[in-house]
Amino acid sequence: MTTTWRSKARTARDKANDVVTRVTRRPPRRIRGDISPLWLDFGRTGRDQVGFLTEFCGLTPNHHVLDIGCGVGRLALPLTRVLGPLGGYQGFDVLPYLVDWCERNIAARHPHFHFTHADVRTSIGHDPGVDAADYVFPYADASFDLAYAGSLFTHLTPDAAANYLAQVARVLRPGGVFAATWNLYNRRSEQALPGRSLRKAWPFARDHHRLKDAEHPESNVAYDELWLRPAYRQAGLRILDPLRPDATYSPLRVPQRVSAAHLWYTNTVIARL
Ligand SMILES: C[S@@+](CC[C@H](N)C(=O)[O-])C[C@H]1O[C@@H](n2cnc3c(N)ncnc32)[C@H](O)[C@@H]1O
């Protein structure tokens, strides 16, 4: 009885949320807030991502795009207005309710958009599943022109990150492009960013990476550039310099009242297979 009542309440809430979405063209605050601070403008940063992929990664309407850690459709929503019938989009994420929302509100109206739940374990929200270091992306080899990961590697520890890079290289077609945001530092970072202490943002130093929370390592991870470059090389991905601090999640989108020190270390890395 209680279960039936709960499930009816959940369905009613989902339907109400979907009405909000149709009117505002955004996911409800409750869901957005789980994957992104509410002061970061969801619509604008999504459009930034599409603009960035168009300007720097050659995105065209015919592209087949993979969105790793797709969240609640920040990239997918504006992409529905870019990708034509010859193109296609696949997104996956570990949190089932985000995938569910994207299926109901995006895939249902755009048949060339698909969302998949990745049953991968993380210390920040999805307990069951396989280790991210062993996860095999559920796509055929060489099936994408462009892969994107927005604030995904900020939640992966090194073995998992190395596996995800290898998987990206497997599913990209030769010449395909991969853009990903990372929290990145090197010997000179703190000099270049006075007052934005690495130690404050990620207190726990590990071998070539730093953690914000040692008990929940995936809550936020920053990498030493000295780890990143060989990791890309080993996966067969060629980094196209420069690393770009001016993309999504950049300080340009942070309101002045907010001191989000870690965002100053965000860089987008573009690579080609
Ligand atoms: C900060 S959010 C960014 C979401 C989205 N890319 C965006 O720009 O709005 C990070 C996302 O990565 C997902 N995630 C975390 N670990 C993952 C993993 N191992 N594999 C796939 N997705 C993961 C989270 O569930 C979350 O939706």
C-alpha cells in the first residue's frame, strides 16, 4: 500500500517536473543542483559548451557525439538545435535518475539522442556497479567523431581516468576529437593564480593528484599536468595545445560574490586520435 502510494507520488512529481521543463526548457532546480552549483547558469554554460565545441573542435550537424558523464543534459539540450538527422548523440551517466530525466525530456522528442545508465560505482552517489577502472563503454569501436567530458575527470581517480581515456580512444574514429575539462595544476600554477591556494581547494596530496575529501576521493580531484600528458599519450590521444582555461565552468561564468577557488584551475584539454 505504502509502496503504491510512494510510486504514485513519484510519478506525479516527475510529471510536474516535466511541465516545469517544458515551460523553462531547463531541468528542475532540485535535479540541477545535484550536479552543478545553482549559481552557475545552466542554460548559458550549456550554450558555451556547444560554442566551444563548434569553434575549437569542428562540431558539425552531421557529427556523432559522445557525452561522458552527461548529467542532466546541459550539453544535450542545446545540441538538439545543432545536430541534424545525419548526426547523433549518445550520453551516459552513473546516476540513474539523471539518465531517466534525459530520456523522458530529450530522447522522447529527439530520436537521434540516446541516454544510457552506466552501472559504475562511485563514492559520491552510486554504490553498486563495476569499478570505473574496469568499465567498458557500451559502444562499438570507432563510432564517434567527437567525445566530450564536462567536469567528469574531476570525479575520477587515476586508474579510472586512465581507463576512461583508453575507452575514449577505442570509441573515437581515427581523426576524431576529444574535449574534456580537468582541474589541472603544474609547478607554476599558484604563482599564476595568487590567492587561489591549491592546498586550500584540494588539501590531500597524492601521487601526481590532489583530493578535496580523502574519504570520498571522487568528490573532487585535481591532476598534475605531469600525470596528464603521458596518460593521454599512453591512450593514443594527441593533445592539441594550448590547454584552454577559457571554456565552460571557467571563472568568467562565476558570479563575483562566489569564491570557487577550484574553478580557477579548470582547463579544457582538446585531443585528437
Ligand atoms: C559535475 S557533473 C557534470 C555533468 C555534465 N557533464 C554537465 O556539464 O552538466 C559530473 C557528472 O559525472 C557523472 N559521473 C561521475 N562519475 C562518473 C563515472 N565514473 N562515469 C560516468 N559518469 C560519471 C556524475 O553523475 C555527474 O552527472
